[in-house]
Amino acid sequence: MRRSMITAATLACLATPAASQSLTFAINNLGAETWWPQDISQNKYITSNLGDPLIRLAAPYSLDPAVASAWSMSDDGLAYTFALRDDVLFHDGSKMSADDVMFTFAPANVEKFVGFSAIKGGNLLGFEVQGNKVVMRLKAPVPALMDNYISRASIWPKAYVERVGIEGFNKHPIGAGPYRFVEHVKGQHVKLAAWERYYGDQPQVKEVTFRIVPEPATRLAMLRTGEADISYNEVGAATGELKKYGLRGETYGQPAQAVLIFNSLLNLDRAPGRFDDIRVRQALMLAVDRKVIADAVYFGAARPAALPVVGTRMPFYDPKFAPLPYDVARAKKLLADAGHPQGLQFDFTAGTNSKDLAVLLVSFWQRAGIKANLNLLDPVSLSRAWWQRTMQGDQVLLVGGLANGMASAVYFNSKSQVSMYDSAATDALFAQGMAIIDPAKQTEWLRTALLPAMDALYPVAPVLEYQEGVLGLGPKVKTWDRFDLHSFGLQWLVPK
């Protein structure tokens, strides 16, 4: 075995607030408000604090140890060895063991993880125990295993889950993370408290309450009055309002994009349609001044996107793949060349949390003869419709997704629960990239093979790129630091 990643140094605390320090988060929604860990697309705000993974994604391209103190990969990429810490306790006081790791990643459980396509379908062969180490064995290599899979799955207590069942776990979840569950009032709030026996640095914030506040204006008012200390997902006009009232806005999380997804292209039994034509998809972007929209909606925290899944700030990005410019005349010509001289009309669906962006897109499209009938759904309903594939017809969806290169390759794999786009060409590209284990060779492949193929092979129109979200920071935390390291891990929140 050769070591591929080495244990990072312990993060130092910058200051220690009083033990009674508490914070209130105003958040637009908490998904389905169930905490069963396989529902990671819905509940990451909570589960990332209740449970810790083997390895933690601390920044877009950096990994830190968590309940595993070190790890290594075999030369063929088919075996990963994790050295487990011996001081990790679950919130019921029981000690974490290799059995809990194997339970979390049992093939039957992995099949339930949303988006974990590369280790489903028999590719994860299982685990074996070697002293204080566990070895994960794969049938085929997964280059993005650490950042896209292992870092996203917290380790859960086998004995507790088997004793209380999924229903009991949802009522009172426990993990080995820095915070323990205190209270949940559905539709209102979730309360967490620091876990006094946490194996890592003690959380400096001792009590955290997530309050569900759907309206941005209400969240802003709560920040101004001190009723809330931090608000999540402040995009659109709310970002500008933060500056207007002297409040700080701080980006957090991983590289992400706002993209247009064409519902008809997800129907595996469909007849060819108008959005199959790349000229039509390009026209939708050429008709929009995305720089103006980025400044108006994200106030300097976003930029026009060039390629789907790939952000312009990624190490392997090639600047020759520039975002399409604002060119209404060219947009009209492309539409005419594609057989739509009178323009287009389609149904356009977006989440209420993306209303400002959606409204501006509709306005620009109108100037190019493109009529979009806007339908706004609350984020939970939109997410449910996406995952359950209940959208009908030729709708265009405005959605957000991670844009982290090969780690986001799940988006163009037809076997994925995320994309469900059926294409022999993209499947071949995916398989080619997943077979490359060496990091240097993978970077070269990303630059020379993936980038040139993205526009033609993957039918998504990328609109803007940014980080996952913007935090609104109230007076109590205005000078606090290090909000950017870990997307949702509250143990990183420390005073400046």
C-alpha cells in the first residue's frame, strides 16, 4: 500500500468564548426534516454536525482527518485503508468501532445514499478489519472517492440504529460529531448542543438553534434586531440588503453553479426535441447579460459560468473555454438557424429561493423573442419533484449543483440518481475518467478530454458560478473568522 494523503495538523483555536455562548441560525428550510443519514441531500445542515465522517472535506480541494486519523490508497485504487481513532464516542457514550464503519457503508445501506452512484451496484465489495484499521475494497476504482463519497457520509452507531430503527433515529438521532441533538419542533426549529466528550477540539459555540424562516426579508430583520445571529443561503436582493444595513455577507461551501436543466432530455423514451440542439441552449445564454445579473443578484459573489460541472477557478480549467458573451443578435440567429425564427416559448420552473435570478432571466429572454412561463416552487417541493422525476413535458428547470470537476462527475453518469441523463457518449467519458487513478494524469485528462467535450455531450446550460451560499452575519458574529473551511461544520465557527 502507498500513502496518498497524510494526516493534517490539528486546527488551533483562535479564541475561547464563554461556555454559555449560543447562536441562532435563520435558515430558509431544512428539507424533509428527517435525520436518517442516507437522506444526505436533504439534511446536511444537521447531520454534518451530529455525525463525523472518516475523512472531512475542509475546503474544495483539501481533506482533513476526522474519525480516521490517517488513510492510504492502493496503487490500483481498489483498496483504501483507514486508521481509526480509539477515542471516538457516540452521543450515548458508546465507543465507535470498526463495526459502525462497516454498518454505515454496508452495501445495502450505500444503495440508499442519494447520489452515491459510483459505489453502488456492486462496486463497493465491502470492508475488512485489520487491527485498528478498516480496509474498503472496490470492484472498480473511484478517483473521487474521498471528496465526493467518504467525506460526505458520517459514521453512525450500528447498535443504536438497530435497536430503535429508522423511526426512532429520526426522533432522536445520535452520532459522533461535535454537536448532539436536543430538540426538534417540525416546521419551526432544531436545537443542538456541544458534545462535551467530542474527540476533537471542543466546539466554541455551546448551543445552536436552527430556526426555519422561509422569507429573506424576515431573516434580514432578525439579523438586524439580534433575534438571529447567522442566516443561511442569502442570495438575490438579500445579499445587497446585508451591505445596506452594514451586515457582513460571507460566502461558504464548495464551488457551485446555477444551471438550466431541460426536463425533456431526462426522459429516456422521448423523441428528439428542440433542446437537443446545442444552438438553442447556447442562445438562452447569449440572450442574457450574465455579468449584470451576477452583480444584481449576488453582489460580487458570482460570475458567468463557462462549462457545466467545471468552475473557471478550478486548477485544471483552461481559459480558452470562456463564458458565452451577451449577444442578442447572435442568440436570435442561432435560434433561426435551429428552426425557431420566431423565438421560443417554454415552461420555466425555479425555486422561490432563486426568484430574483429567475425573474431577471425571464426579462432578458423576452428581449430576444424567448417567452418563459415562470412557475415558482418552494425549495422542498422543487427538490422532491426533481428527485422523483414528476416534472412533465418540455420544462426548463433552474437549479443549483456542485461544480467540482471529477468529484461532480456523478452529474453526467446515466446510472446516477442525480442526473438520469442517458447518453452512451457521456457514459464512455465518465468511464474513461473514472479509470484514471494517478492525480497528475487525471488533471491532464480533465483538461484535454473533459473540458472540450462538456458543451457538446452534456445538455445543461450553466448560468452562474459561485460558492454554495452566502451567510448573513449579525452584529454578534460580524468579526468572526473561518466561515469558509467546512460547508456546514459549526465546530469551525470561531471569533476573530
